[in-house]
Amino acid sequence: MRKIAVLDQNTIDKIAAGEVVERPSSVVKELVENAIDAGATAVTVEITDGGKKLIRITDNGAGIEADQIPLAFLRHATSKIEKVEDLEQIASLGFRGEALSSIAAVSQVELITKTPSAVSGSRYIIEGGVEHSLEELGAPEGTTFLVRNLFYNTPARSKFLKSDMTEANYIHTLMEQLALSHPEISFKYIQNRQVKLHSAGNYSVKDVIYSVYGRDITKALLDAEFENDFMKITGFVGKPEIARGNRSFENYYINGRYVKNNIITKAIENAYKGFLMQHKFPFVSLQMQMEGNDLDVNVHPAKREVRFAREQEVYEAVYDTVRRALTGKEMIPKVSVGR
Ligand code: ADP
Ligand code: MG
């Protein structure tokens, strides 16, 4: 046995990076979420070779001030929360301060950014967690990240990547979900120089659904709506005839975050009981809003899982929303009697 010793920072960073950055689509997810948090109204994502060679993400958001750039790449460095109480009320998609340090640990990153008030922009280069340069340069307002040669220094991870086509498909699906969860932002996704998705950013979820799923699906949608003092839900559920053989059509977003949750999935599927044949899964696209303190998103570094303080109420709200949409019933306002 070796003697016990604390690992060096580089090794720690690479281990931690594995939790956040599993594949190219994880990089896209983290960087686009940062763009959204920075208030961008337009985000362009461009990839080649399934994102293994190059991922370029450009936003027109707030930018990063030159003297803050090296800080942003430190582990647990964030502008989004300050203290433990802030975890109770998370309004942003990010808050863990792990993405940039993780991505930079396992790739070659070039960042170009400019804030509205700065006279000029900055370019920063960091590779395998090692800073190369920070220089001034003319740049438009906003931020561009170039991530090259993902996992070039972690061959173990690199080996487990799938084909370029499969990795590109993961990114494409992710971009669709990001566009659906943020209809107020115009997303452009370019794969090997081909535009695969371009959403208008005009606040219309239906327009995004149209550009993602096409006309036949859009024509088969029913409006879904729900509101009580705890939760607000808007969106669409599909008529039974557009159901499919897997769950890829069951999508929902909580406070602008694409998540997976068993309680919500069960509520949706139970609400469709009697409307669908066995082994068929419905189309739904639901946007949910609830107070941050009813929701725990700090379950896993990738933030795809959530926990609810009031599970039963979430279940009932979702079930009711879907069921009423399917049966064409109006919402019966519940008089709240206080608790
Ligand atoms: P987190 O998102 O959890 O704060 P990140 O490592 O993803 O952590 O980012 C670190 C910080 O860098 C953010 O808190 C933010 O201040 C800044 N940042 C990252 N990306 C952008 C961007 N596209 N525009 C403006 N600021 C950014
Ligand atoms: Mg982030």
C-alpha cells in the first residue's frame, strides 16, 4: 500500500471534471446555460466531429470583465450565489461554479469576451487547466467559447465516447430541449456547417415546437394550463394519435431547466391512462414554475435531477393539467384556505 496523501490540484480537477463533463453534449449544456444566465437573447452553437474537435458557443450576454476571467475558471468560483442560504432560492441555471474549471481541465479553451462598459474585449487561453495567456482585443459584446480537443489529456474518457454522429445527435437533442425551455432566446445550432436548428426567440413555445418537431405534431397539440398558489404550468400535450414507442416526447422544464423526474413522468403517464395503448408514450411539452424553496436542484453536479419539498402537490398539479387538457375541461379554481 502507498502512504495516504492529498492529491495534487491537477489530479483533483480531472477527477471532478468527470462528474460535470461526461461527453461533448455536457460541455454544450454547461456553456449554453452560462449564456442563458448571462442574459443572452441569441446563442449560437457550432460543432464539428461530434464536438470532439471543436465546440464554439457565442452569446450576446453580459460578458466577463477582464480581471474576473481567471477567477471564473477556478473551481467553486461563481457570481450566482454567495452563501449557503442562497441555495434555497436559486434563480439561475448555474450556481456550483464548476463548469469552466472542469471543461478547462480536460480540453483546450479559448475565451473571447466583452462587457458593455469595457472599452475593449479580452482573449484568454487555458489548456488542460494551465493558463496560457490573457490579452486585450477588439470583440463584440458578449462571450465566445471555443473548446477544442475535448479529453485530449484524459484518454480513458476519450475512449468511451461514441461515434461523431452519435455525439452530434446528443448535442442536437440537447439544443432542441434548450430552445424549448427558453422560447425567449434565439438559438442557432450548426453541425458540420449545416444549420440544424434556428429558433426565433419570439417567446412562442409553439413556434419552437414547430421548428423542432414539424407541422404534423404542432397540429395535434392541446393547450395545457394550470395555476395555484404553489405552481404554474403552461404548455402543450399531444393528442393520443401522435404518441410514440419511447419517452423521447415527454419533456418538461422547471424554472427554465430541462429535468427528468419520476414523479412528473408518472403523473403525465397516469393522466394519459385510457387514452393510449400499452407501450405508447405521449407528447408533452410543459413549462413549470415554482418557488426555489420548493425545489432542490442541488442533487447531482449535472443538475438534471430535482427533488420537491411537496411531491404530492406536484404530482396532482401535473396530473390535473394533463388530464384537463386531454378532456377539454376548464380548471376549477381551488380556494386556498391557508395552511
Ligand atoms: P456557475 O455557472 O455555476 O456560476 P461556471 O463555472 O459555469 O459556474 O461559470 C463561472 C462564472 O463565469 C459564472 O458564475 C459567470 O460569472 C461567468 N460566466 C461563465 N460563462 C459566462 C458567459 N457566457 N457570460 C458571462 N459570464 C459567464
Ligand atoms: Mg455554469
